[in-house]
Amino acid sequence: MGAYVQRHPMPTFEFREMISILGMSASRAKNWTVGRPFKLEPSIRTASGQGSRNLYSLEDVYLMGVANDLSHAGMAAGAIGELVAAVKAKFPDGLADVDTLHVACGANLIYRIELRENRLPKQSVIRLTINIVKLRDQIDQRVRTMSR
């Protein structure tokens, strides 16, 4: 993890802070947090009544950042949702120790995620490489700037 995260307790973020850090639209993030077409739930606290707010962890922000980058790369929201679910299943403790994700999709439209590219199926229709270190560094820098 970045230097900010190593020296400070795990920060939490409200919805507006998260989208500000990621530079993403509120409407897209809102759709993705309410289940249209997929749902990224807050891991710290889910709002439970009037005046309460969702609280997201830094890992939630990293995951939303991956989804946002995939959207900017032109991937359809439904496919992004499948990939996000696969990332969460493969890395239940988060992306803190992940450097790069290699993603492949075959003709069967099933996504596979690996840490090493040579472990992906050779007959892939789609192949992506996601630089998680760079994504985390960018997010950590924005968090540091925001906390000043």
C-alpha cells in the first residue's frame, strides 16, 4: 500500500468523497452502488435510515477505481459487474497486495482473472492488463491531498 495508508489508520469515505477521489460522475457511481447493473456495497457501513450515510473503505475505493477504469476503457457495465464480482471472489482481502491483474474472456463470455499473464487461456477473445499499483498510487495521492 502507499505511504499514506502505512502511516495512518484505515480511512473511511462517504460517497461524495469517493467519487471526488476517483473523478467520476455521481450518476455512474450511484448506479453502481444501488445495483444498476451491478452493486458495489460499502464495507464499513451501509446507510440504515434517514440521515445515515454509506461509509466506504479504501479497498472499496480501489475496487470502484478498477470499475471506473474499465468503464473508461469502453467495457460494458454488465461485464464490469462480472469482473468486479470475480475480483472480490478471488481477492476477498482486497487489492492491497496485488500488483497487476490479467483478465481474459473466452468465447463463452466467462472472465478469468490471474496475477500472471501466462496463466490465462491461450484462446481468449479479450485480454486486459490492469496496473493495480499505479491505480492505488493515484488514489493514495488523491487521498493525501484531500486530507490536508
